[in-house]
Amino acid sequence: MVYLLKFGASWVLPPGIFILALFVLSWWLFKKRGEKRAAALLFALTFAFYLLCTGFVAEKTMGWLESAYQPPEQASGDVIIMLGGGAYSDTPDVDGTGTLCASPASRLLTAVRLQRQLGVPILLSGGQVYEDTGAEAKIAKRVLMSLGVPEEKILTETKSINTSQNARFSAEILRENGLSHPILVTSAFHMKRSVLNFQKQGVAVEPFPTDYLVAHHPVFHYTKLRPQTEALLDNVTVLQETLRTFVTRYIE
């Protein structure tokens, strides 16, 4: 009963209510106005939009993107690079002000566990993207130190505002510090493009993807056919990453 209620509720809230309205409009165009071509086109576009809003499709597309790299069974390197992914400068935290967004916070957990395992420094890469966002590397450094990582084991790159700059400025710091075998930590959906950007800087990284958004072996349930904003966001992320990877590879 719980799952059935969830399924039904999704059709009276956005985006489900809009999908229903567009299906009704396509039916009205076909039955009442005789606009068969317009009705067919609207129905096809609405159905495509509906599919993008389902967890069933999001699991397939995001799963494909996240499977580009797998974490090594035994990581090895002389530095861990953690890429930023958003921060807030004025939000309260346990030991100060400023917090990381969900994805970089997940990346940080992986980075600090690897650091404790390997004893190598962590290079935090990420600047302040917008006026009202946080300086990512600086906030991450404060969090790492509160988790017990020694300050001398933390390097910061605070100028970058996108993945291309993450790679370029991080490569400079690696060369300055004589580091040549970096382990790259970022979200699994972001790893393919990140590796490519570092390759363009002449840096071979060992990918350690984290922050997975979908299961490796999903099991079908009918509720995954309900329209959800989360599923739409995942599919948009896949489309964005695919486009940005294409631009990085062939245009930049």
C-alpha cells in the first residue's frame, strides 16, 4: 500500500501533473480538433519527457556513465586529488562557518579514508565559483583538519572554477611539489570527464570514483516508473556530462 500511495502521489505533483496535462492535451488535439500530426508530436515529446523522469531510465543512463571507471582493489599513489563540487560560505557547521555540498562532502569522506590508509597528502582543488558560494578548497581543508588530517598533509588549489581549471592548476601544484602518481577522487558520474581533463594536462591519474547515485545491480520495481524530479536531474546530469566530455575531447 505504501508503494502504491507513492506511485499515485507522483502524478499529482510536478513533474507528474504536467506530464498528465500534456497527455490530455495531445488526446484533445487528436479527438476534438483532428490535429493528428500535432497530437502525435506532442504525445511523442511528452512520452520522451516522461521516460526521462523515471528512475527506471535514470538507473540505466547514470549506471552507464558511472561504470566508466571502477575503484582499484588496492589504491597506490603519492598524492590524493579531491575535486570540489560546490560549497556554501555562510552556512553554520560544527567548527565554523561554511559547508560543502552533498557531492563534495561524499568525495571528502573517501579522500580522508584513503589518506589514513596511505599516509599521502591530499590536494584539494576548487575555488569560489560564484559570489554567494564558498571557497571550496578552504572549507574542505577546515573539515579535513577537524577530522584529524595534519595541516602539513593538505595542499590547496583555490583558483579553479571548473573541471578544466581543476586539472590545469592541480597539475602545476603537482609539478611544484614533485608529485607524479596522483589518485583522483571525484563523483563517479564526473570521473570520465575529469580523467580526460587531466590527460590533456599530461597527468596520468589513478581514478577512484565515489559518490555513486545509482546501484550497480538495480532491481526493477513498478515505483521506478513514476515521474520524479530526482530521476530527471540524474538524466540531465548524464546529458550534461556527455556534452561536456565531447566539448573537452574535440573542441577545447
